[in-house]
Amino acid sequence: MGKRELLIIIAFVAIGVVAFEVTAPPAKEGQGFSFSRLWQNARRGVRGNAAMASATLNGDIPLGAGLTEVRIAGANRGVRVVGEDRTSIVYELHVESSGPDEATALSYAKRASLKQDDLGSSLSLTVVYPREAQQWGALMLRVPARLAVRIDGGNSADVASVGAADLEGVSGSVSIRNVAGAVTGAQRSGDLGVSAVGAVNMTLTNSRAKFSQVARTLALTLRNCRCEISQTPGLIDITQSGDGQTRILSPTGAVHVTGTGGSVTIDNPRQETKVDMRQTEVEVTLRAAVPLTLLTTDETLRLLLDGPPAVAIDAVASEGGKITADDFSVTPKHDDQEQRLSQTFGAASAPRVTLRTLRGDIVLGKVK
């Protein structure tokens, strides 16, 4: 196509636009073709939504006696929930919005709302935003203390003094405390603190977690996490994978740890403890006479005795591993690529401590 033909096509298009503007019915205010409006929209697109504004919405939601749970979603800036002696839910929703200018951004923020959905025994609360620009919402709730709370998504959560708590896909910083029932769900990529709760059953990924005062069972699935557990009287049941570090301090209930990778440290267990790991460094400090089964591969298994307590040691290092017990002046027996050590402290009926490793070392020592 030559330049002449292209100019002819452009001319026909221009004539068609002018004819449409002359013959078309009058447009409603703010609609129709306008070179001024076209230019304004183009400038708006170039500038983007550079302005910011915020608004706060408040409300009080009456509740029926049969409600047992509140579900929260859409608060992408985080949720805070506090249980109180009350019969309604009081909320404060803080919304920040972008926009082409401050006034428009403020109008977007004010259009956000907290959508309610009655699910029978549950009440669903979802933060809903306008389609224009981008919004971020932080939600504060004061709820009856008897309610269970479920939080879907978001990058932080702070929950206190409620009946139970469930996290689904929450990332970032999370704090949960004073929960009578169970804490369940999943959290990733952030700090997690859980204290003074009834029970725990959670899956954590890339988290830095601390648990204390869990009254009953503490069950965790950990991937690439740093986890510390203290003041927990119930069963501790952990599955660990990746390059994680788990530290358990003075557990008074039974302990079960399984998985692959990272390290596991247990200080002063008071009930039967079983650690069955692969490619994991394991260290246990024993201050009381309790049965232990500690298994690992390819890394060092270290047992430190304080006293020592009355226990019967049965240690085997296979496939090139070795056993060191210099602090007790005992020498393991050698058999091909295997070393064995049997040593009893106290009576012959002392609890058995079983130590096994493949391609790794066993170190038996005293607490310094």
C-alpha cells in the first residue's frame, strides 16, 4: 500500500468520525466522544494511580445465640481479633487506596465494604474492594470470646482470647495467644508465636516459630522452619523436612520427631522420646532416666548426659560411622564397618537408650 492510498483511508475515517458526531443523538453528561476527555484519559493512563488516600469504616454486627464461628477473608493488610465478654461483633476496617488523584483515591477507599454471609453456625465476613485502582485493607474485630475464628489469606494476623483459631494460607507475622481450644491451619514465610493454647495442629513453611504452654497435643509439619518449643506438657509430634532447625526445651510429655534434613535439639525430656530422622544432626541432653530412641543418617548424633541419669546405652554406628565416648572412658567394639557400645549407668533395669546412625558419628558425652 502506497502513501497515497494510506492518506485516502485516513481521510475517509476522519470524515466518518465527523459525520457520526454531527448526526448522533446528544450524549449523556460525561459520555460520548470528546477530544478533551480523550486527552484527560490518556494523561491519566500515563500518570497511573500515583495518589493515595485512606478511610476507616466502623460497624456493629448483632449475632444469634447459635453462632459458633466467624470466618474472615479479604483483609490483605492483616487481621486482628480480640475475644471479649460481648454478644455482637464490633469491627473497624481501615482501607488505603491508590487513585489518579487524592479525591478519587479517597472515594475508592470509601467504597470498600465488609460483606456478611450467614452460613448457619458460621458468619462469613469478607472485605470487598472496588474494581478501580488497588486497595489494601486491615481489619480489627472484637468478638464474643466463645467463638472460633478462621482467617483466610492475608499477610499478618493477631488473635487473642477466642475459642479456637484456624489459619488458611496466612503469610507474614502471626501471633496467637490465650485460646481455649485448638490452633490449626497453615502459615508461611514469617514469624509465628503461639502461647497459652489448648492444642496445635499446623503446617508451617519457611517460618520462624515459637510455641509455649500448649496444654494438649502439639502436632507440626515443618518445612525449612526454625522452631522452638517450650513449657509444653502434652505430646509433641513433629514431621520436619528441608533445612530446618527444631529445638524442644524441657518437654514433660512424650516426644516424636520424624523426617529428613536440618537439625533437632531436645533438652531435658521427661517422657519417652523418639527421633527417627534422615540426614539430620540430632542432639539430646538427658537429665532424667527416660527411654530414648534416636536414629539418624549421614550426620552426628550427640547424647549429653547430666549426672549421668540411670540409663542403659545401646549404640550402633554402621557403614563407616564411629562412636566416641571419651568423657566416660569407654571404648566401642569394632566389627567390620560397624561400631557398637553398651554401657549401663545405675541398675540393670534402667530405661534403655537406643542410638543408631548410618554413615555418621555417635558422640556420648557429659554436660559441661
